Amino acid sequence: MADPRAFISFDFDNNSGEKLYFVGQSKNSRTPFNIEDWSSKAHLPQNEWEKLIHAKINKCNILIVLVGRNMSSATGVAKEISFAKEHNVPVFGIYVDKADENSNLPAGLQRNRTINWNWDRIANAIDQCMTEGKNK
């Protein structure tokens, strides 16, 4: 598989640790792919954030949403999903932080495209996304 550019969308206030862990694990040589993490590293003023994130998502092949237990309070995640859809960037989610099939999903993320944190399943989701949207 080519090394896709993935934008990692997550709840900045509640799931920064899971995001760091996910990106770190993805760089482990035992995982079947590499991820370039182009997500924002700090809080920014709203208009600056939107411009920066819009541009970064447009340069990515995939948007991966880390779905935590407090997703309903993460308004930026729903915006990032919306930006991805505008740019025809495929999206899928991964449950983190004890979230599961009963947890709230952010607007725009489909339940049938949200999976448990399992590297084989993640690799399969990435393979699928690399045949969709702007990656066709």
C-alpha cells in the first residue's frame, strides 16, 4: 500500500493522549502502513484554524476520526468531517477512550464506517479508503 496522508481528527480537549498513542503506534514497524499526521498541534483562533485545517485536509487522502466518549462536545471534529466531504476525502472512525458502538458519533461520521482499534481492521479501512473519493 502507498503511504497515505491521513488527517487525524480528535477531541482536542479529551483525547489528545489517544491521538499521540495512535500516531506513535502507526509508526511502529510492525504496523502495515505509515501515517503522516497533519492535524493541528495547538488551539488556534477560529478563522485561522478553519483556513489551516481546510488546506491540510485537502492535501490528505483520508480523514481518520478518533471517536472518544465525549464526542458530542467536540464541535471541531464535525467541522473537519464536513471539510473532508467538501474535498472528497474519505472518512472513517476508530473507537478510543472506552467509546463503543453505543457512543455518540460526530455529525457526518457513519456508524458502519467506525471500527474498534485493531490494526488489521484499520489497515483494511485504509485500503478501502484509498479506492474511494479523491483517491480513485
